[in-house]
Amino acid sequence: SQQGEEDPQALSIQEGENATMNCSYKTSINNLQWYRQNSGRGLVHLILIRSNEREKHSGRLRVTLDTSKKSSSLLITASRAADTASYFCATNLYYSNYQLIWGAGTKLIIKP
Amino acid sequence: ETGVTQTPRHLVMGMTNKKSLKCEQHLGHNAMYWYKQSAKKPLELMFVYSLEERVENNSVPSRFSPECPNSSHLFLHLHTLQPEDSALYLCASSPEQGSPLHFGNGTRLTVT
């Protein structure tokens, strides 16, 4: 398996419910970043969490990081139809300034 | 408007053609990136430029040739491509190493 694997690969929920996506990685990191990609568009940065942080919030987004388990989760609360997108995690490795290791993404569908 | 503009949005080319992808950023960032996104695969970093100097080159075939004439512009010159090179090519920029990326909306390339 690869660094930065998201789980699940696809998730379909009702509008208003919470959505949780997970990311696992293998090697030591400087930081972990979450991005969103709407169909046919570029990626948009959501949140960056550093290796010495455990939790960060941004609006309806909550990201946790467990370095002992080498995993992170992204929680979207009170989901909206506009949250329908693919979500990617990317890890910035401690030994590479520019290299980000990406997962294959979680496709999230919010049903109205 | 993402601050990173890519042209063209779509490109269809034959295997013997020569074409170029263009990327422009108006964010004052120091680093620019080319990524390849293929279906159901993680993003692949192709090239990174920092202050117009190439700092990463991830074993990309020579049929892809980058050019960074200044810190605001990045090109990807294409020649004698293969059908497996068909993908979404994304340009991104960042203020500095390890910081979040700002993506353009990509060029959807089809090689026939």
C-alpha cells in the first residue's frame, strides 16, 4: 500500500449528516494536508496539520492526527450538497522540502 | 478564480505533435509545480521549480520538457507523447517549501 491512503474510497451520505474520511501513512512527516477536488477542477487546500499538533478546526471541518498510529481523519459536520467532491490527503515528508505523497482520494457524495 | 491559470483547458494531440501547456500564477509564490493526475491513481509530481531553478525531477520521460522563464510562468513542452500520457495535468504554486499548494484547474490532455 502507498503513503497517504484514504479510507473509504467512496462515501455516500444524506445531507445534514457528518462525513468522516481517514488517511494512513507510513513514514515520518513534517505535516499532513487535506485537499478537496470538485469534478474536472483543480485541488483546493483545506487544512494543514503539523506533526506536533493533534487536532485542528476550520469552520465545519475537523482534522485529527495520530502520529503513533500514522493516521489522520477529516470530519465534515452538517454536510451540504456542495461538499460533494473528492478529498485527498497529502503528507510532507521530513526529508523532502517539496515532495508531497498523495493518496488516491475519497469520493464523497452528499444526497439531497 | 484560483490565482493559478492554466491554458489550454483541453488538448487533443496526435503522437507526433508538439504542443505546450502554460501556467501562470499571480500570487507572488516562489515555487511552481507540474503534477499528473490519472484516473484512480495518486497525484504524481513531475517537476518543481523554486525561484526559476528546477529542484525536483521525478524520473519523468524526456518527452516532457519543463521551462520556467520567471517565477510567474511555467511551461510543459510535449513531444512524441504516448496514449498512456493522457491525463489531467495540474500546475500548482506555493509560497515556500512545505506550505500548502494552490492549484490551477488543469489541462485535460488526450493523446490519440
